[in-house]
Amino acid sequence: MMTALMLFQFSGCDNDDEDPDPGGNGDGPNVQLDDGILVDGDGFTLYFFTRDVSGESACEGSCLSTWPAFHVSSIDAGTGLDEADFGTITRGDGDMQTTYKGWPLYYYASDNAAGQTNGEGVGNVWFVGKPDYSIMLANAQLVGNDGVNYTGDYEPGDGETQYFVDSFGRTLYAFINDTQDQNNYTEEDFSNNATWPIFHTDISSLPSTINADDFGTIDVFGESQLTYKGWPLYYFIGDENRGENKGVSVPTPGVWPVVNTSTDPAPEGEEPSEPTIGVAENETLGNILTDAEGMTLYFFSNDPNGESNCSGTCLDNWPRFYVEEIVLSEESSLDAGDFGITGEGENIQTTYKGWPLYYFAADAAAGETGGEGIGEIWYVAKPDYTVMIANQEVNEGEGAVKYFVDAEGNTLYIFTNDTEDVSNCTGSCVDNWPVFYLDSEVNLPSTISTEDFSSITRSDDDMQFTYQGQPLYYYAADGARGLTTGEGVGNVWFVAEP
């Protein structure tokens, strides 16, 4: 039977070469595994102390009477252990002590026979040593990145706080703005992951006072993250050494709290709102914009300037569409930034890429597109138009003209000095008349033939769209959508008409 006195004598031994090391009988390993627990060569259990998270022993004086330090001068590790995980520290009293993964090792004086684990969980600070802890507990003073000592309530002050660390003593944090099983911090491109890296490990072994059922795993843009009571867990890049907990003051105390068994469950997040805008696939027209119920939405060619020009009786046939909040489904390829608002009061209206949106009153059911092409000025709203048709006056007193604009309502022009499929606007000319080209398929209103559109390679090797062989341009002086100030310039530049 091993007594506390014998253990204390072992811990203070100088271990000269002529004396055998404690912890073994000299015929086998002096550190080994017994049912997954670290034991010495005679099978006596070895322990971790949570106050040793920094890697230095915090057990001194009378503490050593109950928890004698374990030391062997040379590790002879048993099966399943890596000798590289062991080390040696010099204690404050000058004696040597063996460490495992940075944790100083101890005996428990009340273990009177090999295999006993009476020290497990004592004071919630002593735990059997294991090689496969997924999470460990640490007890230490919280010291923020600002150098201030904090209590467990994140108020300035002195006091020990218990918190979770990984198996090597590195502190784990939660983010106060996260919700149940939802990481609300990490960017999709992981551009901020360097500061607060997400933490994940498979839960294989835990101190006995931690409930494994409180852990879970979530997916964060394709990467796994461990959660505790629904809180996603993180490291802080500023913690350079084991046991440091500098993140508790960043950016202000309590925003990134440490995690422990007293941590309340993460709050439930708000239920996601139902989508208010959708995309439907039409066999003839392709992808079209719809409202939440699948009713088709439309553009009006008279609205190239981004304001509604449908009023009075027009609205009887083409009611305005408006939603207070743009909510897109997770599967949607739409960008919420493409939506906006025009008008106010009773005239308020939702826009897409600057085009006011309408219903067609004669569409009786979801998916109907009866308004497509009416008057060659009404068209279903599509997310991927290459070219749209505008219909408005370009020369005062001459009435409305149909002409081409891009998807955002910017006017397109032709140059009468060009020849078929050849641009003669080169050099400084292009500064005033930028070429029109998109690296995408041509997508047009149904009244325009795609066969009339093509592309050419210009003499400067740039690409340019053409309509019926006529190269297409913008006018740099058109400072806003819907403007046609390039019409008639030099009597050689004109809006591109179908």
C-alpha cells in the first residue's frame, strides 16, 4: 500500500543515477495507461490540477501533502503514449516535476492502491490525467488584453474564474452576439477567422464534472465548429501562451466571455423571415422575378429613369408592387442590394436594378406571364437581362422612341461612321463613348431577336456587343440612368433603336 509519506518522499527525490526512479519497479514503463488513465509504473493514478493551466505548478506547501508531485528523470512511456508529450519543470520549491501536454502531474495521497481514482473531481479542480481530453478545465485570474484583472462578471477586480481550455491549455470563448447553434461572427470568406478562429474537436474524453451532452457541432461555411450549450466556441489570436485569457476585454469586457459549466444556454435566434421576393423558372422566358406567392413581376419601358411613369388608369392594369423588407431565400441567387424603393406614401414602390416593379392585373394565378410584351413596353422582370427596352422622348416634341438600354437603364448608342461589325471609334473617341460589352449570354425582352445581337473583337482587342452589325456604346456624359444626352451629337451619334 502506497502511503502519503512515501509519495511525498518520491516527489522530493533528487533521482541520482544510483537511485531508482519513483513510479516504477525498474522492469517496465514508468508512465503508462490503465483504462485510458495515466498511471505510474506501479499502476498508481496520476492527476492534473486545473490551477496549473499556465504550465507551472500552483500546488505548494501543505497542498503537496495531499497531492505529491510526480517526477521521473527519464520517461519510459507505455503503449499508447508519446514520450514527446512529456516534459519537466522546476517547481517554485526547486524540485523537479514531470508534465504531460504541459500539465504538471501529481499523485493523490488517498489513493491507497493501484488503480484507485479517489482524486477525480475533488474540489472540481483535480482530475485524473488522460491523453485524450477534448476539453479541460482551468482555474485562473482573468487578465484582459488591456492588462486589467477581471472577475467572472467581467468587472475589474481580482478573483479566480474557472473556464474551458483545449487539451493544451488554450482558452475557449463564446461570442455574446451568437445565438443557439448559430455563428454570427465568422465571415463567409473567413477573413476575420484569424482574430477569432473557430474551434472544433471531436469529443472523446472530458473531466467528470462536464456533461458531454452539452456539446454539439455546427457547420460554418463548410467548416465544423464545436458548440457548448449552443454557444459556438472560438480561440483568441492574442492568447500566445497557454492559460492566457486576454480576449475577455476585447473589444470591451464581456463581449467575448470565457465558457464554463455555469454558462447559460445560448439564446434562441429569431425565426427567419419568409422570403418576400422569389425567382421562378418559366419554360419560355427563363428565370423571372415573383412575389412571395409566385405572382409575376414586371418592368415598364417608360421607367428607364428609375421613377414610375404609370399613373391613373394605368395602375388599374399594372398595380405597383411594394414590400417593406426584402427577404430572399437561402437558395436565391439574387442580391438584396439590387432592390430599392421609389416614391413615397401611397406611391411607394419596390425597384429592382432601378426598375420599378409592377403586377399585371390579368395574371390570375402564380406563374402566369400574360403581361409579357404588351405594347412592346411591358416585360416580365428578369434578374439577368443583358439589354432592356426604354420608351421615352429623346428629342423634344418628337414623341416617345423605343431604344436600347442596359439592365440598369443606361442608354446605348450607335455611331453612324461605323460599318458592319467594325468599330471606327478608337483611341480618345472611346473615352467619350465607352464600348458596351458583358461577358455573359445575351438575355433580351421577348420582342427582340437574340439573333440580331452578336459581339466583335475591336482593333484594340477589346470585345464589343453589336446589334444588327452596329457596334453599341455608352455616352460618358450621361451621368445617370435614363439620360439620352448623346442623341444627335455631331449628327453621327444616335440612340440604338430596335
